[in-house]
Amino acid sequence: MFRLMLQQTLIKWMPIYPQDWEYKNIETKENFMTKKAFQDYYPDDLSHCYGCGRLNEQGLQIKSYWDGEESVCIHQPDSRYMAIPGMAYGGLIASLIDCHSTGTAAAAKYREENREMDTLPPIRFLTASLHVNYLLPTPINGPLEIRGKVKLVKGRKVVIESRLIASGQVCATGEVIAVQVPEALMPVTS
Amino acid sequence: MFRLMLQQTLIKWMPIYPQDWEYKNIETKENFMTKKAFQDYYPDDLSHCYGCGRLNEQGLQIKSYWDGEESVCIHQPDSRYMAIPGMAYGGLIASLIDCHSTGTAAAAKYREENREMDTLPPIRFLTASLHVNYLLPTPINGPLEIRGKVKLVKGRKVVIESRLIASGQVCATGEVIAVQVPEALMPVTS
């Protein structure tokens, strides 16, 4: 009832409601864990991000993978990241969408160049803009699934659309405009 | 040089660049600390948010105040919230803009109703949409200042524009569409 009423309240202001998106059950996390995540290819110097850096021990350390034409990240949030007990706060949702999208942008660019992600020079993206629509309160007691679609790859710019799913419902959607870090600013990698 | 090149790279994709915004030095944090922050008026049941809840001991506990027609929040980030060492990650910036904006929305609504923030029934807002433009890398070694402007108050909807300033430079801008929580869903407050 709480969720339904909030939905009715929020939906009025939503520019996009993803009714045409079908929720798709992904493989289990274990299937993905045999693969190397996008973030595992980031150079060490660029692996300290609180959202996605594998070297930030206090961070979220999200992991993103291709699942066909979509990218997927499954993340079990810590209960501290609540808005109210049991529900995720907006900043966590924004963080997950942001870092999953910049990871997807890098992976999409490697793919466009027909390169594996372990080839040099490394490709990394920064967020130019982030847009999140909050559709429903997002339960935090189970895993969250963030799914990205590559909307545009044009030069140094990549646009990623995403949706965040919890318990089978799309709770938020996002759009990230990501810009490739100029090679001259990338850390030197041997 | 790093900042300049990134600025040139990012600025190309920016729908809004706040060149018409003048950076204004605010009063010192100590001036504000004699006042009660917007978030200090939130009912206990709604004070657990990781971004702005005064009862979330692990959270950011941001504090927002009126400064004339603008609202202001000064926040010293913990170094863990880095993108790269010394620079804030995008999720922190999104969180600060989000929570500062919903706080400002509530304060604006009280003001519109000519009510003090300690009067009943309490007013709280949820984020319907969040848009952040990242203009410059945001240094994390000093305080961040988030300034909000009330763009619209219409019924249950409030729109807040904001900018995030570090070391005198606008590093990000934001727009939040916030929706008032229906009274029936608010916790009972005696």
C-alpha cells in the first residue's frame, strides 16, 4: 500500500515510465563471478573510486558485465545506505547507475574498436551528466540489479540508459552522458 | 592543467554552464552552527537517511540552512569518497545535491505556508528526479558548498536548482524535482 501510494504520487512527475521494459531474470550472480568485470580492467591508478574501484576497501566495489547487448551489475547494498529503514537512499541509487554506466561506456568503446578490455591503451570514461528518475521506493534487503543499454557511441561521447530493478520491479531509471578521458590524462601504464 | 583539460573535454557536453552564476563567499560554518538545520526538524522516523539523517551514525549527516533566498550546505567529505585520490566521486556529489535539495524543498514549502519548521504536521519531500551536470573534478580536501535556489513551488511539487562549489569554482550543477510525501504516509508525530 505504501509502495502503491508512493508510486501514484511519484509517477505523475515522471518524464519516462518504463512500462515497455520487460523485467528479465538474469543468470545467478555465480554465473557472472567466473568472468572478469569491466572494473577489473581499470588501471590501478583509476581503481580507487568509492563506487567502482576494486582498490577502495571501504567502497561499493560494484562489478559490471555484458549480458548480451545489455550490461548488468548485481549489488547487495549494505543496510547503512537507507533512506528509511529497509529502503535505499537516493544517493546510493545514483551512485550505482553512475558507476555502472561509466563502466558500460568504457566496455562499449572497447567493443566499438574491436578490442579486448585488457589491451592498451586503457579506455576510461567520466560522467558529464547523470539523470535519475526515482519511480518506486527501492528495497535494500535483497540484491539490486542495474541494467544498462548503450544508446549512443559517437567519438568520445557515450550515452547509457539504465534501469534499476529490485524484487522484479523497476524502481529507478537513469541516463548518463559519459565522456572518454583524453589519453594524455590517463595514467602511464606499462 | 589537468583541471583545464578536463573542463574543456566536459564542457562540450554541458547543457548548462553556469557562467552567469557568481560565486559568493558565504559566512563561515560557525555562523550557521548557531542555527538549527532543516534536517534537524525531520521527524525521528525520517531521520535515518545515509545522506541527511541525523540519526544515521555512519551517514553524511548533511546540514542545510537558509542564506537569504538561497539554501546552503557546507560539507567536508571524508577522503574515502574519492573518484581518484583527492577528487570526489560522482555519487557523493549526487547525494549532496539530492539531500540538500529535498531539505530545501521542505523548507520552501513551510515558508510558502508561512509556517515555522517545528510546527505540525511535518513536511517531507521525496526525489522524483535528479539531474547532475559534472563540470569540473571536485577536490575533496576542503569543504564543499552546495547552494540551492527554489525554482518552482506548485502544489506538492517543488523544483530546486543547485550548484556545488569547491575552492571558489562551480564543479557541478543540479536540478531536483521533489514531491511532497502525502500526509497519510507520514509517521504519526505527537
